[in-house]
Amino acid sequence: MSTVFVIGASRGIGLELVRQYLDAGHRVIATARDEAGLARLRDMGAQAITLDVADPASVSGLSWVLDGEKLDLALYVAGVFTADDAKSPPTQQAFDAMMHTNLLGAMQALPQVAPWVEEAGGQFAFLSSDMGHISDTRSSRAWLYKVSKAALNMAVVAAQPDYPRAQFLLLHPGWVQTDMGDPHAPLTVQESVSAMRQTLAAHKSAKASHGCEDVPFLRWDGTPFAGW
């Protein structure tokens, strides 16, 4: 039985990751910000931890909470989205809200979680987005979100050499029918998560055979992005 740790699991993709990994027989530790989210996780059978990735004080004790764990898989799922564009400057409040959740939270969690991933020789996956893929950018829609995901990609790639016994990955979950996505999106949450689980499993095997000098940036179905 593997241990899976999901950061940002109160709803959407994070909650479905918890559901599917529990159904597959894994032990799951998962985080949520409020009591309602924590109750949902406990009712499903997960070990629930209170964590608000946008609050540095909340994240600061994460390594202590995880002390002694061996994490076969950790996933940073927490994120927020806005559809602003470059026709007007972002407010400081909007900038801080986006960057604290999508970037700073990940950068604070990474050095606290990665050592426990290394203990298991496991994987640490971060939900990125095709919107953070610079060479495919065609418009400024979701300007702040795009910047936050491009920066997240850099943070993860830059950190990988410090944790050679863990495999870092960046995953684009696709356009999914969630609160952040759209009810008319082509992928259901179940389809996206199922595909990402298969992709993670396939790349775990690939790491064992070929090593992991680079950080894969992959779509939900395992197809890689060309360049960055």
C-alpha cells in the first residue's frame, strides 16, 4: 500500500484524486482549509490536515506534521484562477492572491514535503497548465494565472536537482468540468484524474529505467509539451 499526499483536496480535482487513490487501496493524507473540507476528506477515509497554502504561517509547520512519513506520491493541486487580461494593470490584491496560492504556497511546501518523498523514492507532481507554456501563448487572457503557472514551472525545475531521490513532474490536467474550469469543458473530473493517475504510474516506471535528470511537463494523457 502506497502513501499519497494531496495538497488542496477540498473540491474538484484534488478531491477526486483522494477518492480514486482511496478506491485503489492506497493510504491518503490530504489537506483542506476549512472544517467542511476536512470533514469531507475524513468521511471518505483520508487522513485530513488543516492547511491554507495562501497563508505562510499555515504552511510553515507542514514538515513537522509529516515527520517520519514516506510519501510515494505527493501532489500540489491547490490553485486559483482569474480571467483578467493585459489591457489593465492587476491590483496588488489580485496579484498577491494569485501568487500566494499558485506559486508561493508551492515554493513553501516543496522543501517541506520533498524530503519525505525522497524517503520513499517517490514522485512529487505539481498541477500546472498549458497556459503556463510560454511558446503556446496567443493572448493575454488569464494574464495573472499564466504568469503564476509559468513561474511555478520554473520553481519546480530549479528545485529538482536539490532532491535527486525524488521525481518531480508538472501536469496539465486539461480543460476540466470544475468550478475553475467550465461546465462545458471536454473532460470530466473523473476522466482527467484517471488519466493523470495512469500518466504518473507510467512515468514512475520510466524513472526506474532511465533516471530523471529533467522534469517532465505532461498533459493529463501523458503527451509531453514541446519546449517551454
